[in-house]
Amino acid sequence: MKFRQIALGLALATAGLTGVVSTSVATAQEKVQFFPSLTGRTGPVAPNATQFANGYADYMKLVNARGGINGVMTLVEECETAYATDRGVECYERLKGKHGGATVFQPLSTGITFALTEKIPADKIPMITSGYGRSDSADGDIFKWNFPLIGHYWVAGDTVLQHIANKEGGWDKLKGKKIAVAYHDSPFGKELLPIMEERAKKHGFQLQLLPIPAPGVEQKAIWLQVRQQRPDYVVLQTWGVMTPTAIREAIAVGYPREKMFGTWWSGAEPDLKDVGAAAKGYSAVMMQHGAEPQSDVVKQILSMVYDKGQGVGPRNEVGQVLYMRGVVGAMLSVEGARTAQAKFGKGKPVTPEQARWGYENLNLTQADLDALGFKDVMRPVATTCSDHMGSAWARVHTWDGTKFVWASGWLQADKTLIDPMVKASAEKYAAEKKMARRSKEDCQS
Amino acid sequence: MFYRENGQFKIAYRADQQIFPIAQDRWAVLALIAFAFIGVPFLADGYLFRAILIPFVILSLAAIGVNILVGYCGQISLGSGAFMAVGAYMAYNVFVRIEDMPLVLALLAGGFFAMLVGIVFGVPSLRVKGLYLAVATLAAQFFCDWAFARIGWFTNSSSSGSVAVSNLSFLGWTIDSPVEKYLFCLTFTATFALLAKNLVRGAIGREWMAIRDMDVAAAVIGIRPMYAKLSAFAVSSFIIGVAGGLWAFVHLGSWEPAAFSIDRSFQLLFMVIIGGMGSIMGSFFGAAFIVILPIFLNQALPWVGSLIGVTVSTAMISHAEFMIFGVLIVWFLIAEPHGLAKLWSIGKQKLRLWPFPH
Amino acid sequence: MAFFLETTLGGLMAGVLYSVVALGFVLIFKASGVFNFAQGAMVLFAALAMARFSEWVPAWLGFESLLLANIIAFMLAAICMLIFAWLVERLVLRHLVNQEAVTLLMATLGITYFLDGFGQTVFGSAVYRINVGMPKEPIFVLDNIFQGGLLVNREDLIAALIAATLVAVLSLFFQKTTTGRALRAVADDHQAAQSIGIPLNRMWVIVWFVAGITALVAGIIWGSKIGVQFSLTTVALKALPVIILGGLTSVPGAIIGGLIIGVGEKLSEVYLGPLVGGGIEIWFAYVLALVFLLFRPQGLFGEKIIDRV
């Protein structure tokens, strides 16, 4: 009797499974521009990645409220990755063909970026990795489908070191100093190290590397080492719940927060608001935007999306750092599609390959950005076939106990140092994959 | 009635000793293999291959390896993820560092190194048993996690710690379409499954089962515990290592140490427990269950939500997946602690009589 | 020398924190023979309950006092753990009597997954704050002997005192109360305990509840230190080498094991770590426990494993 029940249950479940899976595979051809959103709403990065996903979704709704991309409405579908690479790859496979084809992917995880870099050339879908992923993918001649728009980790490392050098009074004052780098022990964390090592060699300061194994619950030993070595500065390359833990442990060993600098994924409100006043003085380098509650685009989102009850997340988070990062990411996705539409036909959805052309020929002037509502938030972005980054500006903000205030002016990463590094690393990748640089004709397509 | 072996007489020892002595079994397995190799490529689409079939095939190979250690030899091991990692990274190093290395040899070499590591970490099993051994194998897991993240040689000194392979080919065929990848993995799995089935029917398999049931008594009747336990670790790690190489090369393409973390070890152990410990067929059932369930839940939950008029957010789907997964595991263990394989064998028993009542 | 003492002190206190989590494991294993992998999820769930109730209760009842909010939140969280213990016994343990160790282990893993999802559904997945007034800034002692003084983390010190109080309360409970005696009887021999009329099922509910309270205390200590976050479940993984080193069935073993693992881990990370690139904390504790096991397979204070043929 029991066996029969179990067998019946299994049979029904299998029937249900096949039914559901088959209905999900069939898609209809719709006249929308589909933007998949790989989210991290659960797992170790949930507090931070949720804001990004909310910002992304809200900006897409704003675009629709303004009339879409020349009349073509945007469609966002989310898929939860929990910052796990295999789930991210599964989400990619599931979403890439839906709703007429995914326009562009933004995986928000360096691990998933590495995995998808192998798949997107075959699937011909571009990927935007603003501020993360492979730093060498700025070389568009080799990485045709990757777009680390407006910044990558070598820009972050360079600008944070520039800020520290400015505080000291010049690069030469760094000679003999000690800078510790506490980083997430994963491709994300390690991606920062080449630029730090390059600068350390050039200016004669000592680097102390402190890997923090994920998820970073127990960091006492690392901060005891910091206390022992007494570095002059500590740079944090951490993400998610690792950051507040690091700051708390730093407080517990009495390391001054004024000497701690995070990269742009390690300095947002979810990391600091629970630590509060004790974290006063902690700074982080930001990829152009910071917390921008008074910006035009936030005002528009509040009036055209939240006032109509369509906002995805809590209203009080609109305008916070990671929310803005989602907004900026969505803006870049849309503007690339709009640029592509201008060439391939206004008023109809662009294919992923056409969108790729759009991201490669992005030219957002200050006037364009101001019109979109990003006045004083962003600087112009211009990509080319060889340069898939388009802009290398950053600023540093500091936590004053309750909010962030700007601590530096606009800093620009040193292209003379970074470009050769990017090129060398990209060539190494191309040699491994036995692929050649793109030809001039290929750049025009 | 249909499953009866009435009228099947064996007139030679060879016929009596074959893997599937009952003709219905032979036909069924042949049909299954034929369907898997020939039928499925026509029926399945790209997404089904990439998301379900290829992971299922590779993970069932790994589950067979884990089953040999946990199910047949009774040594609880939570370090299977580490052995997969060793297989993957060593296969990568052999593939990348030696010019023109054939893919299959690289994968087998990965399995070989995994076997060596397995033997080393199996040594504690001679002294420690049960749950203590389970936690001791976690040492293997975490040590390998650290080693692959820290020691640059394993990742060919890649600055990010992430490695990638491409241009896979076998005897001139490039393996890049989903069907080709599926068939490549299926060949490995089918071969190893048949080899494993033979192994566990033989003397060494009986030694393993004797150690599992009562290791002191086994030692008393002359089975050498060291040989049996270490050979179980060796064979199991070899298979898991090859599965790890396949997972990395064919399914992921580009990976980092976190792909083989402790969650992977638990996942493999779940497959073995739910599928049925001590059963090769059970490894396949367990792998199917664990691979398909999250995807099924991911599709079904929004659909169920839409039926009752509730939009389910992605975070909620993720939480619900966890909850339902946990409940199903517990329910399964209560309903049938010997796993799906036991249900399968009960089914076969009933089939002997069906449709007759007695 | 001063830094060595600081590291050792830090290690001892970290070890105490691990012991608090390990205590829950040992209690359940002693009384019901179940290796409760869900202890980590219980720590997280209890901490989430405490954190959220301490936020919600002032909002619902409309008062400001932090102390009162914390006390009410603690009681509500304890009630949650009681309900949880009762449900686990009713729905899971009762049906899995006499199953193999691995099956029970997997069942607790299933409970872990369920609790993870359920906790985040009910309480949310952001990082929450537990504010029980723990001091955050360190103090420096003995600055007449050592220049600059020895760094002592006050929060960890108070956590160690709380853990010591917890162990004392538990020992009193086990030695002096009837229920405690009944629990010890059940831990000794299930059948004998049943034969003299001790209701096994109720004892299991009680022991899971006590383990839940231990998890709550551990959750408050850890949550106060690093914030209540998803990765608290991994703290349970750190407690595993503690229990196998101390012995699965021994409460003093959990404490001593914790201290040994804590000190060993921190010293190895600080002194050996830089030689090999760092990050060896994740495996050092396990390897240390493994080496101990090779000499004493039942752990320091565990019951000798007797095989009968």
C-alpha cells in the first residue's frame, strides 16, 4: 500500500515536471527588448546585490515610463544566482533565448563572468561587467563580447592608490610604506592584485597580502596580523557580508578606520549602517557615482515609478550606492541598445549582435548624460573597438557615521600604466585560446 | 508475469556469471543504453542538454564513485568535492602543459592523481570510523580548497585563480555542440558504470561489503582491512576524479576552486543516500533527483504562484527551493531510508507477479 | 612575546565561541545519537529571531527601552526554538528511530536546508544587528610589563564569561534537576531509560530545546560580534573539529577541544600562514583534529569505541 502511494506520487511528479519544463521552453516572439537580470537576492551577498537588482529593475521601468527605447519597451526577467557560478551559468542558459533573445547579460559576479566569457562568443550575446570581471577584457580586440564599461578592478586599485598617494603628498612619499590588501580569496579578490603589485614595484612600497577565505566569518587571525605588521594603510577588496565583518574586526583590534580604504564593492550602506558611528572615517573608492539621492534620475524614478506603486524595493533605499550602480548598469544597457537602434533601425528591437555593436560604439557626452538625469553623477563614456571600457574616472567617499561624503575630486586611472597590463594579459589569453586579434573589417560590423 | 525468469536456463557458467543474468534485465538495459545514445539526441533541445542531461550524466558518474566508498565499503566521506577538484585541476595541468595531449588521456590522468590523493586521505580510515571519519575527510575537502586557491602551479599561474579550457576534441571530432558533449560524457559514464557493476560483483566488491557490514568480523575471516579500505578509496577517487575532470572541462568550461566546495560534497552524498546506498542503479536515480529538482522547483513555483494569483519573487523562489528540498530529503529518508533503488527493486519484485494477484 | 600572548588570548576566546556552538552538537548526540548538522542553521535561525524580534517588539508595543526589548526578544526566540524542537521530534526523529547514523545525518542536513529557507523567508536576508550592549573597542592591559599593553578584546572576554556561565548552568541542570538526570539516563542507554519509564520522546524534545537555547546564546554572541548574516551557518563547520577532537559525547571535551582548536588555529594562521601565503585557517583545525584522532580515535574525552563481533 505504501509502495503504491509512493509510486503514484512519483509518477504524478514526473508528469508534472515534463509538463512544466516543456511549457517553459516554448517562447513567443514579442516586440520587447529583453534584459535578463542575474540577481543575488539570497546568499552571502544578499544585502548588497539586492539593491543592485532593484536599481536595475526600477530604471528599466523608468525607461518604459518615458516611452521605451524609441517606442520599444524593455522587459526584465530575474534569475537568482546566490553568487554561485554554476547557478549563474544555469540562469544564463535558461534566459538567453527567451523573449526574442537576451540583449545583454550583467552577471554581477566575477566567477560567473569568467565562466560566461567562454560561452558568449559562441552564443553571440554581449556581456557588460561594469566594475568587475576580467580587467583584461577592456581590450576589445580580443574580448569582442565583454564590456567592462566605465571601470574594472585595475582602475579601482590605481585610483585608490592615487588617493592614498595624494594624502601622503605624492607618489614618492609612499616609498618604504606598507600597504596591506585584505581580499576575498577568489577570482574577484585576486583580480585587484596585479595593479597593486605593479604600483608597489614602481614606487617602492611594501604589499602585505591577506586572503580571506569565503564567506569570511572568522577574520580575527587576519586582523591580528594587521595589528602585528602595523601597515600604514589597508585596502579591502571584499563583497557582501565579508565587508562589515572586516570592519568590525578592525575596530576590535583598534586599527584606525581612517587608514582603511575599500574598493567600489566594499563601501556601501549595507556594509556600514549596522556598524554605524564606530566605522567613521572608513573610505571607499567609487566608480564615478556614489550615493546620489538628490540626482535627477532618482527624482524621476521616485515620481514616475514609485509614486505609481511600481517600485521594486523599499523607497528609502532609492539613491543609495548600490542602487545607483544598478541604475547606471541599466542605463548603459539601454543606451547601447539605443545606439544600435540608431544604426540598425529605430523602433524595433535589436538583436544581441546588433546590441554588441551598440556597446562598442557608445558615445555618451556630458550633455547626453545630463539629459538622462545623471548630471554630476557620471562623466562621459566613449567606447571603441579596442577600448571596451570607455572611461576610467573614480572618486573617493568617506563614511561620516551616518552617510557618505565625498573625500576627493575626480581621479582618473593612469592609462600609461594600465593599458600595457591589459594588453599583455589579453595577449596571454589569446595565446592560450589560439585566437587572433580582431581585424579592422571585423571592427566595423 | 512479464518479469519472471521461467524458462531461462543457463547451460554454461559464463552465462550464469554475466552482469544481467535475467533476459528482461538485459533487454531493458540495452534498450535504455540505446535510447540514451540514439534516442535522446533527437528528442532533447540545447537547454535540456546543457542544464539537465550533461550535469546528470557527469554527476551520476561521481555518484557511482561516492557510492562505492560510502555505499559498498561503508566509509562515510565528505571529501568528494575535493577529489573532483583534484581530478579537474590535474587534468587541466596535464592537458595544458603537455603539447597535443589527447583529452581522454588527460581526464584519465586527472583521475589517476585523484586516486593518489584519495589513498592519502583514506589512511585515517584505518584508524577512525563512522562520523569521526566523516569529519576527518572534511580535512581533505578544506585542504584542497585552500591548495587550489593558493598554489599557483595548479592554475598555471593565472592571476585570478580561474582557469579555462577550450578546443576539446576526441579523435578529430571537436566536442562543442551540446549533443557531442552529452555523448562524450555518456560514453564515460556508461563504461565506468559497467566496470563498477562488475567490480562490485567480484571478490573485491564482496570484501568491501564485508568491511561495511562488520569490519572486525571481516578481519577475523582474513580480509585485509587496509587493502580493502584503501582500494575502495582508490577506485572511488579515480571515478570521482574523472567525473570532476568532465564536470570542469565539458560542463563548466571555466572554473574556480569554489566550484568544488563542500556544497558539492554534500550534494554527492545526498545523491547516494537518496538514490540508494550500495546500488549502481541508485546512483543514477539519486543524481536525477538532485539535478532535476531545483530546476523543476524554479519553473514550477512561479507557475503554481500564478495559479493562485501570487507573483513570486526570485528571492522567494530561492527560499522555497531550499525549504522544499529540505522537506523532500527528510520525507524521503522517512519513507524509504534505503533510497530510490529500493523502491525500484520492490517494483521489480511486484512485476514478477503482475498482473496476477499471486 | 606580547603579540604571541595576544594571539593566544585571541585564540582562546575564539575557541570559547566555537565551544558554545559545539555544545549544542554534543548535547544532542549524547541524548539521541543524532549528529545534528542543523546546529549551524539553528544558530542562524535563533539569532535572526532574536535580532528581528528586538526590532519588531518595540515597534509593536511602542516603548523604547533596549533592555526590555532584548529580554522579550530573547524569550520569544526561546519559544521559537521550543516549537522548533517539538516539531523536529514529532515530524522527523520519531520516524527515524534506529536508522543508521548516515541517514540521521542526512535528515539533519535536510532540516538545515529547510531552516535556511524558512528563516530567510520569515525574517529576511539582510544583515541584522543584535545590540545587547557589548563593548566594541578593545582594552589594553598589562602595559607596565609590555609596551603599549596587551590587546584584549572586551567583547570576546564577555562572550567567554557568558559561555562559562552557560556551561555552569548546564552542568547544574544536568546534575541537580530530575530532568537533567533523566537526560543523562537517556544518553547512557536508551532502552534502559525507557524500561524505567522515562518518556523518550519528551526527553528528545527537551534536549533539542536545550540545544536550541545553546544555539540562541551562540547566535547572540556571534551576531553581536559580526552581525546576523547568512554565513553564520558556516560557524557550525568550524565547530566540527572541536567536537571530534574533544569527543562526540563529552561536554568538557567540547570546551577543551574548542580552546585547543581556537589557539591552534590562530597561532598557525599568524605564524605559519605568511610562510605559505595565508588562509590556512580553513583547514588547519581539521588537520589538527585529524592528527589527534590518529592517536586517539575517539577524541580526547569521548567514549572508547568498542566493536562487538
